[in-house]
Amino acid sequence: MTSPLHLAVLDDEEDITRLLATYLQGHGFRVSQLHRGRDLLALMANDPPVLVLLDLGLPGEDGFVIARQLREHWQCGLVIVTGRGDAVDKVVGLEVGADDYVTKPFDLRELLARIKAVLRRIVPALAPASAATPATPPSTKRFEGWELDVAARRLTAPQGHEVVLTSGEFDLLHALSDAPGRVLSRDYLLERTRGRDGGPFDRTIDVQIGRLRRKIESDADSPQMIKSVRGAGYLFAPRVDTA
């Protein structure tokens, strides 16, 4: 029997963690309820969850700092669930590497759908099987000395070291490198990486592009690989070889 996926819920309100734990356990997950940042860090060291639901409004603690610590030391899904709905907070949350940002009050069914969408990106076994047998996609892409291992979800720099990407950054680079030389709209990239359409003020893709450029461009302020096309979207410039 397959072990249930382990999720962690960090929120200072016990009613919230209990509600989420009960609901998510009812959908087959194992859930750890936490109320302090240090408890989450201890859990990550001893029994790391595959995805963390993180509240930003923790008394005496900065949720953004906790998010940065997660991204620096662990590879897991990260969904911010918070009462802070300001657009600036959302942008900062995505900047520090969150895979999604949900504001309170939330609908439990929508939150579950968002959790599953993130999990499908980071846990390949959860991807739905096609009724027909598709052509085997390339497992490795190479461009400008970089190597993107699609199966292992790993990016290797020309110098030989691994560059850690969030799940959103990986999916974005995967989507861009699937269509080198073509202009891809923000709405297409949002649908490809997050499974949803963007509103007119959704800056998710712009934030992710900025993070990705800082990791792969020699000069993120003058990008040569991921180019902006005014009013249209983004274009991946390098030639991509696949294997």
C-alpha cells in the first residue's frame, strides 16, 4: 500500500490547523499541525513533508523569513495561506519561492485543488495517465552549456553544479525550452505552469521570470536567454538540443 503524502500546516490559529488537518486527512493525506516556525524547521529536519501550507501572520515571527529558509535548505511544495491579501505581499511571497498564494477566507475545495496542482508538478507519480500511449518526451534538454533533466527535475549549470529551482521555476523553464524561438504569452505560461488562467493584474509569471533570470542569466538586467517581447510575452532565445 502506498504511504499517504505528508503535508504540514503552519498557522498560529489552532482552529485553522485543526480544520485543514481534518479536511486533508479525509482526502488521504498525512498532516502535521504546527504553530511556530521553529517547530516547522524541526519537522523538516526529521520528517520532511512534501508540501507546506504556511501562514504569514505568525506572532513574533516573519513568515517570509520562514519561506526563505525553506527554499534555501529544502525542496518541497510551498503554498502560502494567509489573511494578507495585499498585492505587494503576494508578489513578495512569489519572490521568495512560494508555489501558490491563497488568501483567507478560502474555500476548502479550491485550496485542495491548488494543493493537488502543486503536487502534480513536484510528484511525477501523481500526473494523470493518458488513455493513449504518448510519444516518449525528451528526458534531457541542453542549451548554452546548461542541462535540464526533465525526469529528475534537475538543472545543471555549465560549470557542472546543480542550480536549485522551485517547482514553479522548473516548470516555467521547461515550458519556455519546449518552444525555443517562439513568443509565449503570460496567460499560456500561467496555464502551463499553474493550471489556471491569469487575470489582468496577475504578476505571477513576471515574478517567476525575474527569479529564473537571476539563476541562469549572466546578467539578469540584460537577459540574453529569456527575452521580453513588449505586449506579447516571453521568448526563449537559445537553441535547445534534446535527448
